Amino acid sequence: MNPLPMNQSNSLSTLLFGLVITLLVAAGCNMEYKPKAKGSLDSILLVVDTTQHNASLVPAIREVFEQAIPHVPGYEPQYKMHIASFERESDLSVIENRTNVVIAAPLDEQTPTGSLVRSMLNESFEQNVRNGTSFAFPAKDVWARNQWVLVLTGVDTVAMKQAILEADTRLLEPLQTYELERWTRDIYEKGEQVELADSLMAHAGWSVRMQHDYVWNFDTTRFVQFRRPLIDNDRWIWGAWEELQDPGVITPSWIQAKRDSIMATYLKGSRPKSYITTETRRPVSTSFLDESEHLAFETLGTWTMVNDFMGGPFVHFTYYIPEQERVVFVEYGQFAPQIGKRRFVRQFRAMGRTFKVDTTLTTDSSK
């Protein structure tokens, strides 16, 4: 269980990761006997007593989970919420097979939803709630495989609403992390080009796992590109690498300058003097990728075509390999004006995390 610090002015100041299921799941239940959860990864079933909380808890929860994704061209919510009532024990069958579930009620609320919340927390967690040190409890695979459940509770609705709004995107982080894990399983279960990834490793000394229908369509000494060309949903992966002795120069502005320089050279459009570059009028964010075994950064944003009217989302990864004194750039992009971008951006984020290098290469042999 890993606490997530919150605003100390909030009496519910710690977000706990972990959930003890005391009544709903038998101890020692083998995962292989659980059914696989149903529903899309971008959908959440919200279980709440709407007769009491339509004007308080529901808007606060929606504000957090349905907020706009900042790194796609148009409005798309982080998650789509659907409300379900829980009025009797038989309603549990509607809840327990869903992919993502949020259950919200004050701890002492005398409703079926309140009873469900209490049944899902042990005495220690209940005491933490009453002491004002916990209010959110995420868990995986509660009733089904591939499932994520979040219990939100507190001493009353006022405290819950305040805690939810102050936590904001931190409530999303456990779900987003698990979603990327689930996308990784889903993408490659449907088909993977192992030989193509092996060929990339032999050519460049690094690779990422390859989805089933990408095609290697261009390469030079230090640049490669793969494409999945469809009329209504064009997607691509490009990679580049160069020597770098001092990783201290890697900053968000340095990454953007490198990306733009590479794309101006290799990602040209069909019109004269057209090429892809970063769309700086929209949010661009770079974060440290702490789960990577390498020094790594992830950049999210949108691209635009200079001297043309095109644009779309991108997900970029910068990996530094100290043993080889080499930096590797891997980027995923999409052009699909008529199609939602959310699930593809999530897929890109999952795919880029499969990066690996040839550990037998030395500093000299990688140049």
C-alpha cells in the first residue's frame, strides 16, 4: 500500500493504494476462475445513490474523471462515466463484471451503496477514513480479471467532495497506469511482429514491440520509420539516435528542438516545403518515466504540418543509454481527422514503454 500525499489543508490528506475485500471476494480465490471484465477501457461505471448525491458527489466525480485530455486536437474526456444504481444485493451482478468501477458513498450512509462501501473496507481502513487520513481505495481484479475498482468514501459528502476535487488528476493516475498495462496485453494478444522488432534491434541496437500491421517503410543510418497507412487513420512510428556524453542537457526544450529538427528533415508533407513540427499553441508536456530501467522521458502533445492544414496527436519517448553514451528518440503519431484519438494515444503510450536495447553494444560499437 503506497500513500499519495495530498494537500495538507484537506482533512482527508492521504490517498491509499490498496483495498481489502472482506465480504465480496472469498479469501484465496484463484484468479483463473474469475471471468474477464467486460467493457471498454475508457468507460467507468459509477455506483452512487443518485437520490442523494446528484447535486454533490456526482458532479465532483465527473469533473475529475471526465476532464478533457489536454494532448489531443479536440475535446475528448479522460474517461466516460455511466451511472448505475445499487438498490439491492442482486444489482451487484451488474457491477461485478465491468472493467472500471467507482463506488462512492459516505462511510455511515444508510443506503445499499453505503453498506457496499463498508463491506469492502476492513476496520483499519475505516478508522483511517474516520481520522481523515484516507478517502480513496483503488484495487485490481476484485470480481473479475482485468478489472479496476475505486472506492471513494468519507465522513460526509462535503468532505468527500473537497477531497475529490483537491486530489484531481491524482485520482486518475492509478487507473491510467493500469490502463497502460491492459493496453499492452490487448495490443500484442491480437498480433505481434517479433521478427520485425528483431530486425530493428539488429539494425539500430534498440527496439520496441511491433503491433501486427506496421510496415517498415524507410531507414537511413540513424533514422527509421514504420507506418500503418489507412485512408482514415494513418499512424506511424519513427526512431532516431545519436551520441550524447552528457545527459544533463536533456530538458523539455532540448527534446522539442531535437524532435523538430529530425521531423523537418525526415517527416515531410506532400506540398512544397511542408513538414511536421510541434504545435506550440496547444499543451506540450514532458515527464520523467520513472518505471523505465533507463533514463527516460515521455512527451505528449500535438503536431502540425508547416505549409499545410494537417495535425494530430503524438507520443514521444527519449531514452538515454549511459553504457553506450547514446540517446534514442522514439515517436508515435497519428493523422485521423474523423476518428477519436484517445485510445490510440493510450496505445502509443503503452507501446513506447516496451523499449529495450542491445546490452552487448559498447560505446564504440553503438556509434
